[in-house]
Amino acid sequence: MSNIRDIAVRTLTDEPTTLGDLAGDGPILLVNVASRCGLTPQYTELVELNKTYDGLTVIGFPSNQFGGQEPGSADEIAEFCAVNYGVDFPLLAKGDVNGAERHPLYTAITETADAEGAAGDVQWNFEKFLIAPDGTVAARFRPRTAPTAPEVTSAIEALL
């Protein structure tokens, strides 16, 4: 697997960048997000993590692939996240996390298995990938795992 931190991405404001440029040298928690999902309240815990752990960068990747739950434009997504959850971490341009149009970033990271040994497609909104400073995926957490669950926070702390 290549260094995930070097894969080209675009910000929600359509600026070209990489995860490494957005996060510096610390670990990254990459999460596919959606504004109209039952798991959307996880934004609160993602903001908390981003503030609690100096050196960690949470990055959101909006996707409309699951139940059409992220239908908005970039401006609508940014406004929703800021107004409703105080999101101050980077958001990437909306894209696909599964299928033929899957973003190359997700092609790379979905090769990593979760704690039960299952790799492959993202299951739903708010699946989390913890990316180590060396650009490898350190851990994968399925959507219903809360961002502040002990298994997530201990994995983050191990990388700081």
C-alpha cells in the first residue's frame, strides 16, 4: 500500500491538497460523513476528539452513497456542519467511498481489515480509519463505533 498521506484529495472548497498537508505529521482520523444520517450526531464527538488530542487531525469525507444522506452542495455541507456541530476540522470534497467511482483514497484504505478481520467496502456513513504518521492505516472502526469509544481513543493515544 502507498503512503495514504500523499494521495491527492480536494478540500470542500475545491482546493487540491493531501491528507499529509492537512494534518502535518500527526495521526489522522478519516471519517466518511453525512448530514442526514442517524449517526450524524457523531460529529459532536469528532469535534471533541479533534480538540482533545493535540496532534490528531480529524478529516471528514462527505459521501452521498448511503441512502442519499448527503445531498447538499459544498456550501450547504459546510454551513450545516459549522452551524449544527461547530465542525472546525477539515472537510474534503464530496465523493464516493465504494463502487466504480470510489475515490483512490478509499481504494487504498478499504484494503485494511477491521477488528473482526473484515476488509473491503465501507458499510455506511461514519466509518472511521485511523491513519498513522507513517501513512499506513493503524485501525478501522465501523460506523456504529462511537468516535470516543475506548478502542478508538486508545488507538489514537498509541500514535501520539
